[in-house]
Amino acid sequence: MGFNSKYHIDVDFEVPKKLQWYYAPAFFGFWFVIYLCLVNTQVNHIPTGLTRSDEASHPDAFIAQRAEDTLIELTRIGPRVVGSVANEVTTVQFLRDEVAKVQAVASDRFEIEIDVQQASGAYMHWVMVNMYQGIQNVVVKLAEKGNTNENYLLINSHYDSVPGSPGAGDDGSMVATMLEVMRVIAKSNDSLAHPIVFLFNGAEENPLQASHAFITQHKWAKNCKALINLDSAGSGGREILFQSGPNHPWLMKYYRKVPHPFANTLGEEVFQAGYIPSDTDFRIFRDYGGVPGLDMAYIFNGYVYHTKFDRVNVFPRSSFQHTGDNVLSLARALANAPELDDIAAHAEGHNVFYDFLGWFIIFYTATTSIIINVVVSVVALLAIGVSVYFMAVRSGCSLSGVLMRFGIILGIQLVSLALALGLALLVAVFMDGVDRSMSWFTQMWLIIGLYVFPIIFGMSILPALYLEKTKKDLLSLGFRVQLFMHSHCVCLVILLITLTALGIRSACFLMLCVFFDIIALIINLVTKWHRKAYWFAIAVMICQILPFTYFTYILTALLMTIIPMQGRSGAQSNPDLGIAMVTWLFALMFAGFIVPLIMFFRKTRTIVLCILAGTILFIIIAVTDAGFPYQPKTSTQRYALIHAHRVLHNADGTTRTDESGIYIYPQDRRIHIADDEIKALGLAHKVSEFCDEEMFCGMPLYNHRWHKDREYSLWIPINQKPQVPTAYPSLTLQEITELEDATQRRFNFSLVGPDHMTIFVNVKNNAKLLDWSFNETLIRDNEPPPHFVYFSYGLDNSALEFTIDVEKTTSSFDTPTLEIGIGGHWVHHENTRSQALSDHIDNFPSYAYVQAWVGTYESWYF
């Protein structure tokens, strides 16, 4: 059927009239309702927890109430810090007792063996030597009687916690989950082709020491062929699978069968790129044992993570059911997986994996992903080419004319995307510039107005102006709107091919985006709806429901994960920039093909300007009290505080510094929000002011991250000395021996002190560090000093004996050769906290969480 256009040209398309502007709210409301009904419900959907009364009807099921009861008992012990009686004695006995309960109900089919490992060792953790002595693991092996199979499944979680935290979510919940999984399997009559090793590790927070001790030293370590690692960066919600393999895609074949899948390749790549300020035992098992596996963790409600508010009352029973069902399913499946007998034969490369709303999971190999991405890109470009050709044939315009318009529109689309990003970044810079960053920290909904609105405005204002300017164009409004969709698709294809070439597996998201657009395009071409007024728009909307739902689902889950993390990511960078960038990237996918449909409404420019007005309104809200980022207990601002005494000795034995003070380490961007309270403590100095003159700033830095954040940390000298529970660390130079060459000496030291100490080592007067008894990596790699050694011990509090070999070729040993600093940290002695320290903590606002302890730092020349 033909139509006559207003220009009296015979054409085969319908010239559409714009819809009234008042239909626009219904259009936006349609997508908002989809978000509320599907995305919001599924992100937070977890099954109802089974109770003990359900056990009779579910004899082989995970019982959430049992796990919850176990967690209640575990958290009653209190914080479980390495070196404390709570961690080294009470919790170990608790776990022994819980395993004994499992043994009492176990089927005759199984035998249970328990071993409490005590180990010492060292390894490199990022840029510091991580050294441990006498830390513990409670290791349980569950196997069928008479089973001689030497290939085991390893399931790991940690029972220690950070100072001051009862550790209900991190990681007591996973300990309780493992115990219940063990109980359910042990009392069943189901076969286990492979034994299961349940590792309850006692030093993960130190960090990752106990997993290193197990995989490098335990008698069962070499038999462990696959891993399920269970950790937490939050408290409750749904646990996510965020790392798999590596190079063992067969593992996902078994994860696909879990009842509540929640997994994403994006999480794996973001985590492994270092954008998440955490690490897990998974890396240790992978790097030091070559054990492939699945890394799973809670990620929601990260506000209470590593605080005293990480209590059992904020951890929902239904989360236990979600995780327990999944872990039980995986344990049964992997313990009977034939691949464990020869995992090397099944090493085939990386996976691409993602779930859809927790309903099902899709996975395929990285090689398959490349093929899919290329095929979808080629089909997309061909389909766009066919569409452009038909536009020329049906519109009365020449092909060159349509291509010229397409080129112009593609340029406008590229500028629009850049404008959208620029506006979002501008808002982020503005909010930080007026000291209102992180306004979304508690009120996540503010992100809609602060970043989604300006992005939508940026993506739509230039197309709206262009279409208004060209409203008398021979090419109909419908075709020109389609060209904007095609141009967005071309942009995504370019990005898809680029990311695929770079080996970024998360490019699968862009593939999905392009795929659904091309499905709509093919439907329109086959049905000839692309010629009709609004039929093609209906096809586009229907085909965009799934990608809109999926990408807003992923964005919501991602924001729920990373927003609380911004409260502990340091003050170096503006977190609003990251939120703006993430929102923009996902807006390309969930809104890129929806925004052009706005152009079908009358008063398009007014509608778009209303979106900009919404941004301004949200900025106003964000800078008021409604945008205040913190709330007491539920979303606090974090500080680490040490009431410390530092003494710095000169080479002649005199003292150049002897002072007490408060070391304050703010952990987020809003470092000035509590300036008045901090000033009340005394005259504050930036820690960085001391760093040019002193090794590691001459401060009791707790780990290497503290040195990284020295520019934003504060030292406040005060008169009161800290009330130290035990003697100061004591470093003794036992002897100096000459090595084979007269220019070389070996310094033998002995160190005693609290169970958490830091050792700083530097060389002076052109000396060269040849070797030491710590981990050899820094020496082997010729890393320049000073060096940072983190040391902790569990049950074994014997003196640490260490040696340092030094060479001097241009000066004698009569001048100082070594500088050594020792930091002492009493991190789990709250009951001995002085009134002065308590008063300092009380000075902070009610919305602040202060992790505080007493410490010392002393340095000497040798």
C-alpha cells in the first residue's frame, strides 16, 4: 500500500504524527513499573528459611534455623581476632564441639576426621610481606568408609573476625552454613565419590594467612582438586558467584544446577582488576595451590561489614536458606564429579556466565563468546545496511542521501553519548567541589536524579534539536528515529568489537544489547512495520523489555554492592566519578534504544528540559540534610584510630622524637565532615608531613593501605600516653657476623611483643640489602627499600628470630647500616581501653564508627 507525503512524492511508508506530550509520563511510567515489579523484587528475592519443624518433611534439605542457631552461639563469643583467646581457644573448641554433634548423627556410611592445624609461614600480600606464626585451622574430612579416592573437594570459610566486630555476616554466617551442609550430608545415605574437606580457617582477616598455611603445609592440601570458597563483603541478601575457575569451565556445569543462581562475569573482572577493596582466600588457593573453584560471597548490606554492627540480628534467616541450598547442591554435585579425578584434562579456558533475575544461568567458554560477539556484530551491521537500503527505496530519497543523513545522525549520537557522560561527570565534580560527595551513600534513590537524569538529558537533547530542525526533511520522522537507533547500535558494535579484542569477557553485555535490537529490527523488516507510523516502535519496546529488565537488575545489584564499599575505599578519589561512570555505561545498554522513542512526543524539547530540571531539583535535595550520607548504626562513617606512643632513636642512642598522639585514618571521601570534632582532640597534622624525613612516616601504620592513604590521615599530638596492656615490643640485636666477604654482614635479631606487629626495614649510607629470613620476593625482585613486614601470631607467642644480610662497598660498618621500626598493635584489648581513649572516641559524631586500639612505634639505627 502506498501513501502520499506532504511533498506529493509517491512513497511506501506512513508519515507519522507526533503523540501528544501528555502521553510521555505514561511512557516513562511503563519502564518504571517494569523496574518496580520485576527488578526491585528479584534483586531482593530470597527463599523462606526452613525451620526445625520442617525437617521431618525435608530430611535431606538444608535447615536455615539450625544454621541461624549456630551463628547465634558463635557470635556470643564476641570478636574473634587472631591471637585472642576468643579466636585461638574458645572458637576452636566451639568448632570441635559442633563437629562432634555432626559425628553423633552421622550415617554409618561416613567417617569424619578432624585435625587442628597450627602453622607458621610468610608470603607477599600486594606490596608487603605477610608473616604468621602459630595460626590455626580447624580441618574436617568427610568421606565414605573405605573410600580410597585421593581427590578431594575443598569447602572453605573463616571463623576469625576483624577487631571489634562479632563477624556475623563476615564470615560467621558461612561457617554456620558449612556446619549445616556437613550435617545434612553426613546423616544422609547419598554416596560421595570424593571426600570433602571442610576448612574452617582461623586467620583470613590478617589477611589470608590461614588459607596460605593450609594450602602450602597441610597434609590434605595436595589432594584438594576443586574449591568452594565462602566469604562475605556484607551481611545477608543473596550470595553471588563472582569468580570461577580459572580455566575450568566445567565447574559452571554444576553451578548451573543450583536452585538460586546469582552469578556474573562482570563481578569477576571488576574484582580481579582491583576495583573492589577486598581480597579472598580464593586467590591464595589459586596462586599457591593451583586449585580451581567457585568463589561466593554476600555482597548486600556492606554498611555493617567489618563493624560492630555486623550482628546476627541483621542477618536474615532466609539468606541462610538461599546460600545453604546452593552450597549443599554444589557440594553433592562436585563431590561426585568425575572431573575431580583428572582436572588437568578439563582445563579449557575462561568462562562467560550470568544469571537472569536469579531464575536461570547462562554460561559458555570465552572462545565461544568471541564467536558469538563477532557473529552478532556482523549480523547487526548487515541488518542495519538492509534497513538503510529499504529506507532509500521506500522514502523517495536516494541511497546517498540516506547515508549522508545516517552519517550526520551517527555523529550526533556520538556527541550525545559524550555529552551524557560529560554531564554526569560534571555533576560528580560539582558535588565533590561543594563537599557533598556520597550523598547517595544512604539514599541510593538520589542516583536517579543526580546521574540517570543528566545522562538521559545528554542522550536526548541533541537528537531532539536535530529532529526539530529537520522536521520538513524528505525522510520521515519514523525513519530518522530509526537512524538514531541504528547509530546507537553501531556505537555499541564498535565498543563490542574493541572490548572483545581486548579479551574483556563482560563484552557479552554489549552483545546482548545489540542482539535484542537486531531482533526488533529483523521483526520490523520482515513484517514491514518499519514503514508504519508506530508499529516499529511497539516492536522495539517489546524487544527492549528483557534487556531493560536485565541491565537495570545488574546495575541495581552492582550499586547495592559498591555503594557501601565507598565508605571504606579511602579519600584519594572522588567516588561520585565512579558512580557516574558506572551509571553511564549501563544507561548505554538499558536506555540507548529507548531514548529515541521520546522523539515521537510533541514538545520533545520541553520534555527533555523537564528531565534536566529534575537533575537540578535532585542536586538541591542532595545538598540539603536529605542528602546527608550517614546514619547511626545502619550506614556509618568509618574511622580507624590508634592512641599511640612513638619513639624515634638516633644513631648515637639519643631520642629525636618521643610523643604520644592520636592517629586517625578516615576511610572515605568526606574527610572534613567531622573537622570540628577532630579539632577538639588537638592540633592535627597530615601524616604525609612526616614522610619525607622518616621511614614510613615514623608512624604505627597497621598495613600498607595506611601508607597509601597517608595524605588524608592525621596525627594529633596529645599529652596522655596510651594504656598499653602488655610490655612494649622488644627488639634485640643478638649478634652481627661477617659473611664470606668483609663488606657483608649478617644482623641477627629477636623480637617479642603483641600478637600484631609491623616491621619496617630500611638501609642507610649506601648499604645494599642482600637477603633476609623473611619472604624472599622483595629481595629477589630488587624492590627498593624501605620494606613493610606485617607479622601476627596465634597460639605460638615465642620470639620471632630473623636475620638481615647487608653489603657496604662504599662506606664502613662504623656508620649506621640498618634502620628498623617496630609497630605494636593491641587490637583486641577493648576491656583494657583507657578512659582517655574512650573519651576520644566519644568525641566523634553519633553517625561515626571508630575502630580503635592502642599502639606503639619505635625505630632504631644499627
